Amino acid sequence: MIAMVTVENYILGKWIKGDGDGQSLYNAVTGETIAKASTKGLDFASILTYAREKGNPALRKMSFHERGLMLRALAIHLREHLDELYRISYQTGATKADSWVDIEGGIGNLFSYASLRRKFPDTAYCLDGENHQLGKANTFMGHHLLIPKEGVAVHINAFNFPVWGMLEKIAVNILAGVPAVVKPATVTSYLTEAVVKKIAASGILPNGALQLICGSAGDLLDQVGSQDVVTFTGSAYTGLILKSGKRILEQNVPFTMEADSLNCIVLGEDVTPGMPEWDIFIKEVRKEMTTKCGQKCTAIRRIFVPQNKLEDVHIALGKALAQTIIGNPLNEKVRMGSLAGETQRVEVKEQVQKLLASSQIIYGSIDSVEVLDADAHKGAFMSPVLLLNEHPLNSKEVHEVEAFGPVSTLMPYNSLDEAIVLAKMGKGSLVSSIVTTDKRMAKEYVLEAGSHHGRILILNESCAKESTGHGSPLPLLVHGGPGRAGGGEEMGGVRGVKHYMQRVAIQGSPDMITAVSNVYQPGATGNTNTIHPFKKYFEELEIGDQLLTGKRLITSEDINRFADLSGDHFYAHLTNTNFSGTMFEKQVAHGYFVMSIAAGLFVDSYEKNPVLLNYGIDELRFTKPVYPGAEIHIRFTCKEKIGQEKKETTDIDKGIVKWLVEMIDETDEMVGVATILTMVEKKS
């Protein structure tokens, strides 16, 4: 237990208390007042200006790799303070398992996006997609470049995940090079503040990269501009109001909304009691109803089961829910804590009353609950509530009303087509699951219901042990959904980073596009006035360093020997093949033989050099048949350099170099092209 404090705002590089008494914050388990929060007196325009003028330039100067390593350092630092964060988290009503998802799940997002740096170049910007030749002479081309926006990411978060909600968002915008202003839900903002205190004290992030507002958002959204990005997590009703703001519309400010939705799970018609999938289904529903006391935007709200299994599921779920011990989350026996506060409990009960217009309670109660080691009246405790709606096709409430707590509704369906119709009646969800062993059924459900969901989990025994579950958004997959779910996307790996960057089409000569992008473009002028590129250390190599090799005559004997050596006796590589009706005129060289010849031509093998090893081949294409009598030479160009940090102090200091390999015949036509990767030692 901590003494009552005033939650502070971290703005303009310092901790500031808001004016006045502010809003009282409560221990969700005991009902005691533990803190107050206020943003009264704060200048929101100055807060955003500070982020744009201080945090943004600092992040924009850093490369993706530097930002990623900064996220990694931040994650490691926060892990050193887990015990303290867990102690505070218990006051939100969260159990140890709930807090693990929130705290360590959020830190896990930092690690994931730190690792994602390897998908980007060691620059502050990056190319997006493929190049496009716009002229026959290859002197005019186009590409797309991603550049960090010059604004700030404004995150308005929900009360249910005060740590994960912040970290999963800032991991993305910081990797993209954009600072953040975080406005957590006030009711649990004291836990978010505790995390930001650790972040600020670490000194890992540059000034202005992260600011925190605990309390009312005031006129914050009236101060945003066209270079800013706003994200919102919460109710669809509130999100619509914010998204429709005058400033948002006038400035065309990107607005990403992740709203509470009526997510569903479907029990496949093939699943029967006694099958592993039956137990998996029951366990998944119970977990989603009780984790975080049902306060998850991804929680299961609608349960669809075959009509002939309705009673069996009803009985099984009742038994499973009865095993859930509710009470003080500090007690090791407790499996479900409380709601985040009395306000939430009142709201959940009101929503259940609306659902009762067409449904009935078949497990639990909204009026009473047995708790362990706590006072059910002082704490915001609530029993799991399972409802039954026997006519879901003719009921609107169950597809429109969400009780944001441990509440779900069981409903029957008569065919897979009907289950799909029912799933879509939620008008857009963050996630849906189907438990089945039938591949045909799984495919049909995904293809027909996928348009109405942001994510679909196909769950059965083969993946259950490793499955992260229905309700777990993952850093490398998009989190969001259409319609009621908000129509936005969060996380999603590289996709998420792009939300905070401006995509600009660039046109010009290959030389100019190379200079701008720092990636060699086909047709650009190469630097051949240099020593063999393999003799250069990583730092000495320059983009465009190029080697034009001598020529190698391809003979029929060469092709025969390669066929014998490799075991590849495909008919096109044999001299005695009748080539009528084929794509070839006569015996043709293996593509991999041509690639091997290319390596023999460009590799400098006479003495040790800074090249440590061949790391792989990307984008290998064979564009023209090579027949006996052809003469091959290679244009070998340094395309891109990506630095690597040491994992151990004893590691060799090195980086990855991408080389464009153009295989050219005696007619000056390309017969093959590839990007090879080598690991190259650094001189230092």
C-alpha cells in the first residue's frame, strides 16, 4: 500500500503538478483514496511545441538502429523495477497474471520493436517498396521514401492496460523517429506515472521524446497539426467524438482508433465433448472472461456454438467459471481481481441490464459476489456473468451492447453460414476465434468473416500449446479492426512504423535517387576507380563502389560437368534432349551454374580480406537463357550497408553489405540479377 500522493505530469522536461484538488484515484480492491490527478493550469500548446521542437529533431537525427537500441536499453532498464511496478499494479485490481500481461507484456513490445530495427537500414529514413523505371533508356526512375513526420504522436489510452497501452504505442513511434505525448485514462494513471518516472530517470530517451499528462486532456486536441498523429483506445462513442473534432478534420490529422468491440468465438461443428478441442474452447472462453476481470478490448463477448451442443457448453462453462476464485489479487489463491473502480462496476451492471432485454443470466450475478481476503462492497468486485440468448438472429442488443467486464453471452447457430452471419452482426471486431480441426471449415470462416475482423485465431490441439490466445495482440501483427472496432491499426511490425512516417514519391535519375536514398539504384554511375571492393573494410566501402569483371565463356562441357556435380539433370540441361515444344532452343546452362560463375568472377580469393562470410542471396532472378558459346561478365556494385552491434565484447566488429550482382552476356543483355549479402569486418 502506498500513501496518497498527487500524480504528476511529465512535461517540458520536468515533473509538474496540476492546479486544484484534481480527480481522486482509488485502490480498486479496498476502495481507499490513494492519489489525486490534475492537469489544470497546463499549457497544452506548449507541451506539443516542446515535443515538436525538442523531441522530434533529436529522434529524427538518429537512425532506425540507434532508436531500436535505445528501446532495447529502455526495456532492460524497466525490467530492473518489476517488483515495484507489480506492487502498484495490484491496486488497479489486477492479479499477478493480469499485471504480467500489462507490465511485462508492454516491456516485451519494447524488445520486439528494438529487434525490428534489423528490418530497416542504419539511416533515419528508408525506401519503401520497389523502384520503377520510368524511361526506356533507364535515365529516369521513381521510388518511394519514408521520412519521419515532423510532429508528435498523441496517445489517448484506456484504463485497462496502463503500462502495455503506453509502451506498445511509444515503441512504434519512437522507432519511427517521432516523439509522444501520452494521456492515460486518469483512473489508473498512477501506474503509468510510475513507469514514466523510471523512464525519465534513466536518461535513455532524449528530452521531449516522451511526455505524460495525467488527468483531463483539456484542449490538447485543439492544438494538433497536420504533422501530428493521434491514436485513441477506448469506447467507440468517445472515439467518434474525438475523431470528429474540428482541428482533426481541418488539419487532416491521422487518427487511429482502437475501440472496444463485440469480439466472438465460434465452436466448430466438428468439435464434440471429449475432444481436446472441446477443452481448449472452454478454457479459452473462461480465460477471456476472467483475465483482467474481463476488461480487455479483445475479450470474448459473444460465444457461438452449434445448437445441438448448447446445453453441453452451458454446463461445461458453468463448471469452469465456478473454479475462478475472486478477491484480493495479493492472495496467491485468487484468479480474478476487481474491476478498475466503482465507476466501472456501475457501468458494467447498467450494460448487463440492457442485455437482459433479450438474454438471461445462466451463471453468476450482478448483485452479489463471493470474494476472498477482501470486502466485496468496498472493492470493485463482480462475479463472472454468463448470459444465454437463444435467438441471436432476432436480437439486436447482444450485437450492439458491450458490458466491459467479466460478461459474455452464449448463443446457438444452425450452420457455419449462420455462424458467419452472426459474427458479422457485431459490425466490426478486433478479433474472432474459431475452434476446429476441419481445414475446410477454417478456410471458409476466415474468407467469409475476415472482412469484419482485424484478426482471426484458428485454434485446435496442434497449436494450442504455443498459442498466445484469443485476446493477445502481438507486436508483429496488426491490432485493430474495421467498423465498430475503430477502423485503425496499431503495432503490426513494419506496417505500424509506417503510420508515423510520410511516404513521398521521388523521381529523378538513378544517380540522384541513389544519392537521396543511400541505396544504389540500377543504372546509376558506379565507382570503378577503386581497389577490389572485397579488399575494403566496412567503413571504407562506399555505396556505388563497383567492379566490372572479365568475361567467362560458357561451354557445353561446363554445363555437363555442373549437371554431374550438382545432380541436376533436368532435361533442359542435357545435350541429347529434343527441344521442340519447349521454351529453349538447345541445351541451356543451369541458373545456379550462372550464379556460380558470377561468384567466381567477382570473388577475390587469393588472400585474406575483410569479407568474413557469405550471408545469403536475395532476389535472385534468371532473366534470359544462357546457351553454350555465351560470354558472361559481371557488374558487381555495393548496394547498401547495414551496421551490426556486437553481442559479446569478444565478437568481431562487423556489418552486413548488400551487393547488386548483374550478370551480363556478350550482347550486353542481362541474363540474371541478384542481391548477395556478405558479412564484412570493420577496420576499427
